[in-house]
Amino acid sequence: MDPISVSMGLGLFAAGSGLGWWLSRTEKALDGLGDGMILLQETQASSAALTGKRLDGLESSITRLVAGLDGVRAAYPDLDGTILAHEALKGEGGSLSALETLVSAIPLDADHETTPLLDSGPARLAINLLEAIDDVSTLSAVDARKVALLALESGRTTRAHDLLLQSYSAVPGDDVTLKVLEHTAILSNDSHSRRHWLEARLTINPDDPDLLRAHAHLLATLGDEDAERDVKRLEALGLDTAADRSLLSGLRQRAGARNEALEALDSALEEDPTRSDDWCSRGEILFAMEEMGKALESVDKCLELDRQNGIAWAIRSKVLSESPGRSSEALKAAIHAVALDAGGTELIMLKSDLLEAAGDDVKSDLALEKSLESHASDGHLRAAIASRKLLQGRHTEAWDILHSTPDDCDHPELHVIEGRLHLAKADRSRDGTGVTDIALLADAAASFESALEMDRESGIAWLGLARVYRLTKQIDKADETLTRARRLLPEEDPSAAAEAALLCLDQDDLEAASQHIDAASIRGEGAVVSYVRGNIAARQGHLGTALSHFNDAINTDPIHVRARLNRTSIHMALENAREALDDSNTLLELAPDLKLARLRRAEANMMLSVWTEARDDLELIVADAPHHHHALTQLAACYMALERPEKAESPLNEALRLAPEHTDAWHQRGLLYLDWGREEAALTDFEAAVRCDGDHIDARLHIAAIHHEADRHVEAAAAWRGVLSIDPDNAVARRRHDECESAMTTM
């Protein structure tokens, strides 16, 4: 066989062998696949059966768990309430029922002193339920009280009060509820409500010594004399103590029975002389009775027993401050009292006064600043310090104190000081026309009215409002308001009588004004009294007496602006130009915005013929107050004196436009026209001046002179007679009148 045939045969044999092997492997694979499919089916069936068994087991477990939870809830009500609360808050159960279940764990006799009422978790759930429930009227009296306690514990005082009232309405005689109601009244700072609930408790337990003492102290705080009855009941029961007798002493002191109060204190101290507070109270009573030596002995005895008794230090400071040569001891005592936060505003201010008297002005100011920092929300103290700054003329500092008042601090006296500062600013910014004062006076009135909204019994606020009404010419309102102020202010306060005198002056009733200021002087001759006396004397034309009174006022109070301003006017009337100039300069140092002082300085310089400086002041006044017709007139006079008549006509025309009845402006323009040779125009203006003021002798002299020079003898004679009617001894007028009479006889 040839090689090719052999090769082909071998190839076919190999191919057949390979195909057979592949077919054999494929058959085995198919057999394996079939076995796998069968096994998979069996496995799935087994898994389904196992899952079913597990589900059956889980269902049984759940059933057992539920049964177990029911047992736990039955055994532990707190947990039951928690579960119910969660369900209720999810909307799956009754909120009120859940709340009742939660509070069932609170003891029946629990009150506001029981703590904690519940664990934090249940307590929080109960409050959440309470917030979610609108109507709790179906709660029992006990549950309502328990829920109220939870509300009270969480700071919901109003809701607690409502629930307690609900409980009280259902069971009025429950002392626990009454006790908690009394506590809510204390939290609300409602003394009258507390008294109501305390007296309800006393109805149930009339001989309870703790209740009797609490009731006595409360009534004492309210100023009710029935407090003494409680102390006497304790005495009758044989349960009174030295402290009770001390309280009785305080009650008798308040009632004005100081001797009886001292007797009660002496009795208490005889039983127990170690009671430092009683020694202190004894010192207070003796100080009020002006028994200074005995008062000092009592407080010193108190301080031997208790060096930290601030009230005793305060009394010691007040006693020593009135004792000559002991101011340094008084200062030390005041420092102790203030450090112990005793004596209030009075001691803080006394300490500052004593430091100032010792020459330590800086320390005095620092002491006030530190006290204000420590008591930033004390409106009474803030007002007192601001008032001090106002009286010292430190107005900017006073305003700063008011403007730095915290939002949570409000007090009627702060509004009073604000009103007084507005009035002081009005005093220091007067321009002589009254126009610029109106807005400031309105602000002052608003401040005083704000004070009266807070305290209708504030005499100083009524007095401030009366002054505003007087300055704005509302005389009837001023009189009515002043009457209220005088009823409310202390008798020793002269300010109301002084204001009444000024009101009478504005009505030209000099006799009544004198009577009022005489009444004020009984309490002492102060700057205000001297100032008013000066005004009365000036109105009567007694310029020398007026000057003396204004001197007294300024010597007492060097920064009294109105007294110095009025003294300046008196100096001008007496032609004391140099003194008027000095006062004007001082006023402008005290009150740079006081345009009226600048006007007086200008007029003093005009009297001294210092025309340039007078003109400069007047130009400043007119620039700031273009409506100031008098300043415009004086400015024109300066221009004429400085030989600038061309600049004088415009301000005079403006002055007459603003005030057609201003006599001096007509007269000044007449002089200007006369200087220009315009005699007819000058004559017209002089006649206008006389129409405005028939006693203006200078205008009459010019009228007569113009007619005389023009040989109008009839008119001139009549004009000279007009001058003589005002000044019968005027030699020029008499001679010229005779000349006219002679001329007319020869006509």
C-alpha cells in the first residue's frame, strides 16, 4: 500500500476516535445535569418545609412575648404608662388614659416639695401628653393635682395653677392642694392670692403655728394691722418665741406705736440678748425717734454679735454722718453697709457723698459706677445717680446713664429724670423767642406722662408736668396738675410751693406768689426760694432787691442757669454792663447752646460799644434762629454803629415781617432812614413805633424833632406835648414846645 493511502487511513481512524470520545463525555455530562436538577428540586422542597416550621415557631414566640408583656405591664404600672403614652403620642391610644396611668405612680400626698415626682423619661412623656390634650376637665381631683405638680416641676406655672383650681373646685378642703396653690402664688409674686390660700389653710388648721407665723409675716409685708392678731394667738397658745415678739415690735413700729415696739423688743432681748437682729431693730426705732446716742449703742451691740449685719452698719453710718467730726467713721460704716448690700440706694448715695466730702471726688464717682454695675437693673438707683449728675450740671453723663438702661429695667423715676433733663435742656437752649423750646417741652411732658402711667402717685412727676404746662401757657392745666403734686409730695419739699409761686407770677398775682414762697421758705432758704423771691422783686420793680436775691441763689447753686440769666437782665437794667458781660460768659460756659445768654452778651457789648463782638454773636444767633426778630433788630443796630447802614435795612425789614408789632424794629428803621435823609419814611416808622408802644419816648422825640425842623409847628407842638406827658421834666421838650406855641401866635 502506498504511503499516501496509509496516511489517509490513519487520519480517518484518529478522527473517528476523537468523535467517539466527545460523544461519550457529552452523554456523561447530560446524565450529571439530570441528577443535579433532581437534587435541586429536593433541596427546594426541604427548604420550604423548614421555613414553614420556623414561621410556626416565630408565631408561637410572639404569642408568648405578648403574653409576657401583658404580665410585665400588669406587674409594673410605670412601664404600662410608658407604653400607653408612646401609643397615645403615635395616635394609637387614649392620651388621657395614658396620662392617668403615668401619674398613678406619684404618691397621693405628694406636693411641690416632693422631688422627683417621676423619673425623667415618664415625666417628659406626661408633659408631652399634657401639651397634646386640650380638655383635662374629666381628670379626678387627685389626678389633676398630680398633673399640676408635674406641670409646676417643668416650669408651666399657669397650666399648673389652672389644674390646681380644677382640683380645688372638686375637693375644696384638701390641704395639699391649698398648700401647692399657695406656693404658685409665691412663684407669681402675688401676695394677695397667697393670702387667700393661706387663710383657706388656716380655716382647716387654725392653730398651726407655722401657718400663723407665715400669715403674720405676710400681713406685715402687706401693711395689714391684722398681723398682730396672729402673733397674739401664738402667745395665747403659749407658742410665741422671741422672734414672734420681734415681729410684733416691728408691727407696732409700723403702726406708729414706737414706744410699744420698743417694749416688745426689750422683752424679747431680755429673754434672749443674743438676738442681733433685735438689737438692730431697736437701733432703727431709736434712729427714727431721733435718739441718736441710744440708736448708736444698739447697733454697736448688734455688730458685737454679728459683724456682717449690713443694716446695723447702715444705721451707724447715718447716725455718724450727722455727728460733727465723725465723718470718717461714717464713711467706714457706709463702706461696710454697701459691701453687704444693705441700706439700698440711700446708703450708696451717702457713701458717695461722704467720699466727696472727704475730697475724693474720683473715688466718689467710681463708687457710684461700681454700684451701678452691680445693680444694673435697679431703676431706683439708676435714677438717683442720674439725678445726682443732673444737679451737678453733668447732663451728658446723666443722659449716658439713662441710655445705658438694660431692657429689663424700667422705673417711673427714670422717666421723671428724663423729663427733668428735657426741661434742663430747654433752659439751656432758650433763644428768647420761645419757639425752640416747644419740642423739648413736649418731650418732657411725654416723659412725665410715662412715669405717671407706671405710678399715678408720683408727686415729682405731677410737679414736672405742671411746670411744662406753665411754660407752655396752659395755666388751668398747670394749676390742676400742681394741686395733685402738692398733695403727694412730702410737706418738707419746697419745690411745689416754689412752682405755685411762679405760676402766680405768670398770672401777675404778686401777692399770692409771695405767700407761696413764704410758705416754701419755712422748710429752708434754698436756691429755688431765693430765685423765686428775685423774680417777684424784679416784677415789682425793686431791682436792687432782686439782684440781692439772685446773688443768694447763685451763691447756693452756682450752676442755677435761670437765676444767673435773670441776674444778667437785672445788671443790664441797672446799666452794669461789665457785670452783665461776666454773667453772660459764665452762662455760655455752663450752657454753650443758650442763645439767650449769647444775646445778653451781645447787648452788654453794645452797651460797652464793643460793636464787632456784639455783631459776631448776633450773626450766630440769627444763623441758628432766622425767626429771631429781636436779634435781627439788634444786628441792624450793630451794622449802623459800624457804619455799614446798607447792611441794616434787610434784617430790619425781616424783623418787621416776622413781628409787625416790634416797636424797636420800627424805631431802628426810622433811625436808618433818618440817617439816609429820608425824613418822611423815617417819620412813618417812628409813628408806627408809637402806635405799637405809646410810651416809647425816643420815637416821640424824633417825631417832634422832624416836625419842628420842618416848621410844622402845630404837629410839632402836639408831638412835644406827647413827650411831656411821659416825661414832664424833659427840658428839651418843654423849651421846644414853648417855641412852637410862640411861633403859632405870630402866624
